[in-house]
Amino acid sequence: MRRALLKTVLVASTCATSLAMAQAPGSADYALRLPVKTSGDGLHVLELPEAVYRSAQASNLADLRIFNALDQALPLAFVPPPAPVASAAIAMDLRMSRLPAESEARESLLRAFALRVERDRERAVVEIGPLPHAMASAAAPALGGYLIDARPLKDLKGRLVLSFASAANDYASRVEIAGSDDLVTWRPLVSGPLARSRRLGELIERNEFALDRPPAFMRVGWSSTDVPDIERAHFLEDVAASVTLPRAQLGAALSADRRSLYVEVPEALPVTRFLIRVPELNRVITAQVYRHDAAPSPKVRRIGIGPRRTEEHWRPVGSVEAFRVLRDGVEIEGAPLLVSTRTDRLRFDFPAPLDGAAPSIEAEWRPGRLVFAARAPGPYVLVVGRRDTPFGRGLDARSVLAADDPAGARLPVAIVEAGSSITAQQQRSQRIASEARWSRYLLWAVLTIAIAALAWMAWRLSSQLRQEGMSTADDRHPEVDVPNGEPK
């Protein structure tokens, strides 16, 4: 009987412990909790703030979760950043003049322009067009080309657009564009088709030519007998898509001999480059840079007495020259430092003890994005900062996102209120006050059943003990039959 009782207690306690261990961690078990605002239920896209990376305990953000008001973890998936969108190019009008078809007249006109350039080399004053339509007059010379003033396009890359006149006839031919810096020596730049057609009912034009750093002047010519009626030339600069990334200030400390600067880097922060900011103007600092290797490759253990403390491993990254100087009244700084490998620390070694204030280190980083399925009830909370936490419920981003929107750019945006984080005590109070989850009910049910089983076993044991006691008493005082009706 005692063995059966002990076995029952052991089974009940094992079940309770297993349920408690299998229970997923709640939002109060994480170090950082940030409220999340959504526009309702369904898929949302969210950009992670800097506080998430500083509190993360895993470099891959495996300990990141989003909970609803019932403390249920919502499925989520990380998505790539959206492609940067270039700003619209601004059309830059160019001055243009018509050139006669007769070669001597054309060369004479070009020499006249070149003479003015030679005389006014310092100021470079050459007035070119625009001129009225020369073909309107019967006495006007035949048109043989266009001269374009491209001096405003110095060091630019883009497209030259030749716009036909509104009443121009259909045209289709190949044109050659030549360039010159002095209107004397010409070199070919680009050639291609120039066309305008209304045969299909709608106006179709092909009038763009790619240029990269064109010279000061350009000349448009053609070999066909037809003449294109061009009334305007403008340039569309290729504007590269650029993204302004946030910067995080990193903690730095000088060594006792002021020869090394140690910089703490959040390992989960997706850093693209480091910027070394020199505090004083007209100062230059050179340093050798090393990154900390937290998991070095194993080495053969040497026989002998080794150091008592753990040896640190540093890998060379390269050298850097940080400066902040004035050049022609403009303040310029040194190039940033690129580190392609994740690390938790950097070390800057100077050739001599550093004099003056130490430089500040900033990390330019790219914010990560994720999509999650918001499920009522709200409000929602983003949590991070718990060691040894595996990935939670995943979301197949390829299945739920449109094929032409892999970054979820068209989804409603959820906003993280980074300035109003919830403290652990507040979160515990909210969790205690909220409705318990089904696993807790199951845990209490198992404990109740175990207590009932213990009570039943105790009652059975006590009943059997009473029965054994009565049997023992009967054995001690047996009944004796007395003849002739005498009392026993």
C-alpha cells in the first residue's frame, strides 16, 4: 500500500513539473517590452528600432516575440528591406542653335563661336540660341544640324532628350552626337535612332540618348535627307537611389596607457559601417583596427602552464585615418570604416599615447523589418531579451505576401513606441490580472486530481487499517459456547 501511495505521488508531481516546463514563456519573461500600435487585425509590417538590437540576446533575434493581450505569441517572419526609390529627375533645359547644312557656312559659324570662347576663356560667355524656326522662311539656309551648349552638364550622367516641335512631321533616321570642349576638335559621343510617328494613331517617339560626363558642347547631325524639327533639348540626370540610414552612438573607453580605444558593439545590430568622429578641428588620428573574435577556431593545447584568465582573441581589420579638417572653407572628414563580419567589440590601437579627447564612434546600421499576423485582442507588445530562446512561431512570408511585394511595402505599418517601454513589474501585474491560459487550467486540474487521488488512497488505507484492527481484537477475545443455557 505504501508503494502504491508513493507511486501515485511521484506520477502526479512528474506530470505537474512537465507541464510547467513545457509552458511557453510569457511576455513578462523578457528584458524589454515595447508597445506596438496597429491599424487593426491581419498582416502588418514593422521596422525594428535600435532598442531591440541593444536588448537582444541572440545575434539572429531568435528571442524576439510579439504578444497580444492574452499573452499569446503571434506568428512573424523577417523580410528584406524595400528597394530604394530614386527621386524623380528634374529636366534641365539646354541652349540650342541651328547649324546650316552647307559645310562652309557651318564651319564658319562654329569658328565664330570658338573665337568667342577663346576671347572669353575666363568667363566662358557664349550665347547660343534659342533661335526661331529657321525653316519657316524660304530664304533661310537648309538645316544641317544642331549645336547644344552642354556646359551646365559638367560631371553629370543622364539622358539627353530631343523634343520634336508639336507640328513636326514624322521622322525616322539615325543621328550622331559629337562632343567638343573648344568647338574645333570633335569626337563621337553616342549614336542611335531618332523617330517620331503617328501611323498607329498614337504618337510614338524615340528621342533619348544616354550620356556620361559630356563635354562643353554637343553637335547633333544626321545623314538622311529628311530633317528633324527639334524645338527643345533638355537633360535628365540619373539620380541614384539613396537611403539615409540611422546611426547609433557606441560606448568607448580608453586604456590606461591611452594607446588603445575599446568600443562596445551590440552584436545583433546590423552595422554597415563605422564612422570615427574627431572632436577637434584640423586634427588627424591614425589607428590599427581589430575586431574581437568571441568563438575562435580551436587550437592544439600546448603542454605547460597557461594563463589563469581566458585569453582574448583579436582579428586585424585594417588601418584607418580619421580626420576633421577645413579645405577651402569646407569641413571634411575621413572615410568610414567597413567591417563585414559581426563582432561584439572593436579595438583601435594608436602608434602613440592619444593626446586630447578620444574620438567618438558611430555605427551606421540598416533597420530590419518583419511581418506579423495581428490577432485580437490588442494591445500588442514586442518583447526581446531572453537567453537560450529558440525561434517562435514562424510565418511563411512567400505564401502570405504578394509575388511583386516581397518586402511587404504595401502592407499597413505597425508602429513601435520605443519611448514608452513597459517595465517588468507592470507587465507581471498585467499578466496576473489577465485571464490565465489553458495550460495553467490544465496544470491546476492535474494537481487537483493528484490531491483527490492522495485523499482517496489515504481513506482506503485508513479503512483497511480499521478492518485489520477489528480482526485483531476478535482474535484476542474468541467466543465460547456454554452448554445448558448458561451465560458465556
